[in-house]
Amino acid sequence: MADTTSTRRRVKLYMLNEERQWDDQGTGHVSSIFVERLKGMSLQVRSETDGTVLLESKIQPDTMYQKQQETLIVWSEAANYDLALSFQEQAGCLEIWRKICQVQGKDPSVDITQDCLIDHGEHDEEFQEDSTIEDAPDAAQEIELPPCELSKLEEIWNIFTESSIQSTPIRKEKLSMAIENSGYIKKLLDLFHMCEDLDNMEGLHHLYEIFKNIFLLNRNELFEIMFSEETIFDVIGVLEHQPSSPQPSQHRTYLKETAKFKQVVPMTNKELLNKIHQTYRVQYIQDVILPTPSVFEENHLSSLTSFIFFNKVEIVSMIQEDEKFLSSLFTQLTSDDTEEAVRRDLVLFLKEFCTFSQTLQQDSRESFFKTLSSFGVLSAIEVILGLDDPQIKSAAIDIFSYIVEFSPSTVREFIMKEGQKQDDDDLLVNLVIDQMINDPDPELGGALQLMGVLKLLIDPENMIATSNKTEKSEFLVFFYKHSMHVLTAPLYANTSEGRLSKDDFQSAQLQSLILELLTFCIEHHTFHIKNYIISKDLLRRVLLLLKSRHRFLALCALRFMRKIVGIKDDFYYRYIIKGSLFKPIVEAFIENGTRYNLFNSAIIELFEFIKMEDIKSLCAHIVETHMKELESVNYVSTFNSLKMRYEQQQDGLKDKLFDSTSVLRNHRYRRDARTLEEEEEMWFDEDDETEDLDSLVPVSDVLRSSLDADFDHINRYIGNRKVNKDQSRESPPRLFNNRSTCININLRNNSPNTSPVGSPATSPTGSPTIPCPTPNTSPITPSEKALAAKRAGLVGLVDYPDEDSDEEEEDSETPTAKRPRLAT
């Protein structure tokens, strides 16, 4: 049970990951409470959003807690499991620190708890139980450092080396305290200047090892001393003299002369300037100077990583609060009078600024990007993407990626607003697509990055849907109206003549990226992309890519087709059948021959999917249209199975049409109403589907003029080519192809209101009857009538049960009016 009187303080919880970076675990309130489950006082952090427990850590007597920078408490929960609490207020940090010290029995005035465990008798017994015999001497005596003299350098080196080898927390802590309390680092640096003046290489090598071990002590207070403005270059100078290197490095020369700090916008905040310089130099020490830590040393520099991390957080916060600085930055960035070199530096600074923001926690990052948006960062990116400098464009793409990854809704809202007052060519999303299409990199590295950004923008999963706003429908309608033609322009331009006009590697790579985006759209934008594909006849153009000499592009086209078939949408199936779009796939399969490769397997898998999912319309189309080319393929059973499945379907349809039960009632054949509905639906389904498809697939001339209008802005289009308007299209297969039965209509009276035999007649319900393909030249004999009555499965036209009373009334009024009978 928790103590209800415990005080809560607002904190950010961080955890050190495997890459030695601090991950934000959330924001909440911390308290020091007694947890029954853990049987002791514990630190508990509850989320400020939903109240869930983010952390519950028992305050162990032997755990080493560190208080850093007045608002941080850092400790190791277990091996390679470091935690940190960043407090909003110093008072809250101090209060929790006192609670920790109270549990461990130490003086709250110190900044680390481990060294005081042995100072209180109430913990002596516990300490002795948990400690080894070798730890007892360390706990019993303080470390005395020898005087800083040249003659004592070897002795000093031995003390530091022994402490590093033993690696006991208590000994490390005692050594750290001795170094800090005696000002030993500055004394060692005085020895460094003396050795450097005397060219005393042995002394310089000893000093290198001494400072390396100081780094491995992993104490933040020592880092504060070493990285101060007065001492950091001397520390770097010590680290230049690595014993294994024949010549000393030139790190100080590089940092002072080569690496120049550019103030693209003047900074008046001296504290901010010093923090930027310090962070750069410490990052250089960690990345360049210090040797890469081994697997066993990865956790030894966690405090150094934390030092850099929190420095970056402070830098971002200070710049974000300087409105004058940001206003000047964006004004120069978008001004026509700004020189290109200055603009380049401004963009690179903004990119670095956004990179630092990745260290912020969620709510701070949200505030950061809102601040940038208020200064018009997206409008600035539009201006930058319109320039010709590749370096500036690359940096702008990185900035745009950061913004989209954090808040795609903000970018979508900006795009739709500017769409109300700008032409399509000037829209931000179209500039991004154009940059992807015209990426100068032969490997299309930038295009690949932008493809990922576009996926985030058009992904419905991260679109907001509220009671008064549906972002998904609004943005997708906007995107398909204003931007989809820009994305597909290279694909249409390259296939405008019914073949590939360009088939080089870079063009193939670009078209594969476009196809990947379109395949993503098929999966996530079912309605919008379906209308676009059918109205623009996009699939026919994509299938032309099967002829590419680059197999990866052909496979992308095949995957596009496979995704469409896998959606299981009848509109797609009708479109494919109407346009005979399996023809290029069959041709590519036959051309590939017996080569056993990925392309061959992918095509076979497509046909296998159609068979296994029992897609009847496609199965019938393939067998009736392409089985002649495919029946010789016998190394897989797919095509024979397709044919057998088709024959079973045809037999089932014939039985369903002719094998219904005959019931003799009132000397008339009657059928159940449900049977009629099923047969009518089968009989007239083909004509209905054809009409639907005709309404969806536009005339080729209209399509071509529409596409030409879309592509004029890219200047890639070829003049109109002649089109065969009378291209014949096969109708969907009839139920009875070559085995249809001739069915004649026999009217049992010669009423003038009935149609003559051999002409299309109409039933009383208004449904057209089946015309006989052979002309009726003679009346049907009575013997033929008797034979027709005996045939099983042959039934008359429908008599609806609810029409019996109407029929009796009609019979009484006009006794000569009879319903027509169906006979052969």
C-alpha cells in the first residue's frame, strides 16, 4: 500500500538503451513510498496522462545513486540497466534525494550515496553480508593520492590502474572523491604542460593512461571539471599522446584551426554559445579520441553519454526560447536577397537544430515543432526545394523528414490550405514528388528517403478522424486530385508508345519506387486507387514493364498485379477481363520459357492463388482465353487444376440451370420464387456486369486527352498517337458456349398481344425470354409438346404465389389469355 502523504514531483523518466542513448520513457510524478510487494521504500513514477506506473524501483541500501546538475538523479538498477529522473524543479529533486539518503543512511549534502553506506552502524551488518572479503579493506580506509610531481607519476599511474582493474564500486567512488576534493585534475594538467615542454614521452604516456582511467570512473562531477572552458583543451592534449601511436595526434590543431564555428545568425546568449562549443568538443572526444569501448566497458561511459544528451536538450530549449534569433533565421532563409552561401549555412544549421530535437521527450518535441511551424518552416522548405543547390535540397529533405515523422497531420493540413490558393506545380507535396523523380543520385538514395516520407503522408493509419473532421477522406481526395498525376507521370511517359521508351538502370529504379508507392496505395486506399487505376487504365501501362530487361522492375509490375488480384474486388476482375490484361502476363511467362527463376515462380503463384481462392470469373477467363498457350506447361499442376476447376464450374452451372424440381399444379409447371431469383441473376449477370464496366472504363480518346493534360507540367509527353477506336473486346463467356440447347417459345393461344414464335418475347413479369438461335419455320406438334412435358428439369415460366388471385380474376374476365409455356 502506498503512503498517501507521499509528495509527488513532475519528472521525465529516461532509460539508457543498448546504443548508449537515453530513451524517453514518459513524463509523470515521482514519489517515495513503501511498496508492500517490494517490502521496502521505493521510487514510483506514475504517468501524468493516464496514471499508469512507469517505474517502481526499490531503494536498495547498496545501490549507488548520483545527483547531477541539481535536477538529475541517476542510478543503475542492474547491469546495463541505467535509469535517470530529470526533475522540473530543483526542490523536487532535492526532496527525493533526501528520501533516498534517508533510506540509505547518508548525508544529503553529498552528491553520491555509495561512499556513505559504511559510515552508519545500522548498515554495517548488511554491508558485511553483501560484500566480499576483498571489499573490506576498501571500505575501511580512504585512498590517499601521492603529490603531483614528475617523480611520482609512475606511482600515480599504478594507483589509477589498480582501481580500474579491481572495478569495485566503492573503490572507484573513493578514488573519485579523492580526485575531486583535492583538485587533482588541475594538478595533473600542470604536470602535462611540464612533460610537454620537456618532451618527456614516458610521462606523457603515463598521463594518457591516468586520464583514460579517470574517464572510466564514470563520474559526472569529474566530467564537469575536465570539460570546463579552462581545462578541456588540456585534457584533449593529454589524450593526444596514446602510447600505441608512434606520433602524437593533432586533435587540438583540428579543433582550433580546422573546425570553425559559424554564426549564421548572431547569438547574443553567451551561455548558449559556451554550451554549443562544449557539446561539440565533448562529442569529438567520445567519437574520435577515446578508444571504442569493449563489450565489457560499454557501461563505463554512461555518464559521458548522459552529459552530452542533457547538453543537447539545454541547447534546443535555449534556442527555442529565443524568438528574436528564430525570427531572424527564417527571415534570412526565405529572403530573395540572401546569398546562396549564407542560405546554405542557414539550412545546415536548421538541420542540426532539428537533429538535436530528437533528444527531447514527446511533449517538448511537440512544442518544438509547433514553434518552428509558427515561424513558417514548411514555407521555407518550399522555397529551398525550388533552388538548384543539391546540398541545400538534401538538408531540406532531412528537415522535412523530421517534421513528417513527428507530425504528419501538421504537414497535411498545411498542404491542403496552400492548395486553395496555389497551382498544383507549387504545392509542397508536388515539389517533394518532383524532387524524388529528379534525384541526381544514381542510386536514388534521396528518392528512397522521400518515398518513405510520402508513405507516412498518405498512410491512413496516422490520419485523424474526429466528429467534425475526417482527415483521411479530405486529404486522400486532395492527393488524388492534385498530386497523383505527378507521381505517375514518369510511368505514363515511359510507356506512351505501347513500349518502354527508356530502360536504363536509373529509370527502372525510379519506376520501381513509384510502383512500390502505388502498391501501398492499393492496400490502404481501396476506393480512391481503384477509381484511379480503372479510369486511367493504369494497370495496362504497368504491365508493359514486364518487358523490361531489369528483372526487379518486371517483378515490381507483377507484384502490382498480384496485389490487385489479392484485393478480391469484382470491379478489378471485370476491368482485367474486359481489357484482356492477363495477356501480357501469359506472354511474359511463355517468353521466360522453362527457366526456373523468381519471375517464373511469381507468375505461377499468381495463377495458383486464383485457383486456391476459387475466383470463378478470372478462372473462366484464363481457361477460355489462354489455356491453349498454358496447357503444355506440365511441370506444375496449376494450369491443369485450373482447367479442371473451370469444367467443374461449368457442369455446376448447367446443373443449376436445368436440374430444378418440376411440380405439376393446375396443369401448369410451377417453380419456387427463390429458384427464379437465382436463375434470373445468373442469366442476366453478364449483361449487367458489361454495362457496369462500360460505365467505369472510359473511351481511349478521352483517357489520352486527360492524361496529356495531367503531364504537361513535366514536359515529358509525346504527341497524341492514333488509336484504333474499333478495337474488339471479348464479351464475358456465356453459360453454354458450344453446347447450348435450343429453346423455343410456344404460345398456347394466338392472342395478338403475344410475340410470334422465333422473336424475342416478354414474360408477364417483364423479363425477356431466351431467343432460339435456329429460326422457327413450323409450329410445334402435339408429340413434341408431350415430349417436353416428360423431360426432367424442364420448367415453365414463373407463377408467383401472390399472383394466384389476380390470375383467377383475369381468367374470369378474359378466358382466352394464357401464360406462355417453355418447350423444346
